[in-house]
Amino acid sequence: MFMRDFVHNFKFQRSITVHAPVADVLQTRMTTKRVSALLSEASTFNRAFTGDQRGLVQEKNGELTLDRARLEPLLDHVQTLVLGPLLLRDGQPGLADPMALLTALRHWLELESVILFTDNPLSPLAAKKPVISQPEDRDRWLNVYDEERESIDRAWLLRPAQLCSPVNFAR
């Protein structure tokens, strides 16, 4: 249901879509391809890569590095780059922490906005589409929607970030 809503409501240009890692490297790689295929079926122009491909994302001394020179051209002529959360660690593919990956992307590519989905796509919080940018934003939403603490905390770490659902994120 989530993926169907996501692909049919996708309306962005020059964006990066990062999904959560799945059980292991192989399944994460397959999920990246599946997300790309579903977007293609909905006529969304996209490319799919995992971070370990072409050395796009590497971990060195515990820090993520992005090859911006290789990453930026992949955004040309597509609505989104589906970036699977894998990285090269000591020359071997491994799972990347999606929050660390998003933080690195935000920093190195100077992304103008980050959209995160709540854990519960039917959450009333997602329907409100709040932007978390100030401490009072975080506190206000936590006071009302404590069950969405993890989503609100992720938005706070990537601030400013908007929380929404796959049904309303493009409106």
C-alpha cells in the first residue's frame, strides 16, 4: 500500500529518494531496483543506484564520504535518483545507516528540503504535514503525537524537514 501510494503521488523534479535498508546487502539492492521499477511503471523518470556502486558512498575512518562529482550527473534528466542505502567499507559493500546517509546528502549536496514519512502513514500527524525546524516545533508535535516520537526525532535531526505520508507528500 505504501509503495503504491508513493509512486502514484510522486511529482518532484531532481530529487533523491532514499529507502531504509532491508535485511542484508542483496535484499537492499533488490529493494532499490524494485522501487525504481515501480516508479517507472508510474511514468516517473528515475535512475537507481546503491551507494556502493561507482563508489558513490564510502565509509572511511567511521565517516561517510560522498563522491559529489559522480552523484550530481546522475540527477540529470530524471525526476528522482533512487539511492539504495549501501556503501563501500574497506572495499566491500555494506549497509549504510539511512540517517547518516541523509545527513551526509543534506550537508554535501546542500539539499533545500527533506521530506520524511511517518512510521504510520495513516497518522493524523502526517495529515498535518508539519515542518520541524525549531525546538518549539519539535516540542509542540511531541506533546500531541508522542507515538510518532521516532519520526519527529528524525525530522529534528535533519531539520528543517517535513513529515507527511505517501498520500499527501507531493501536494
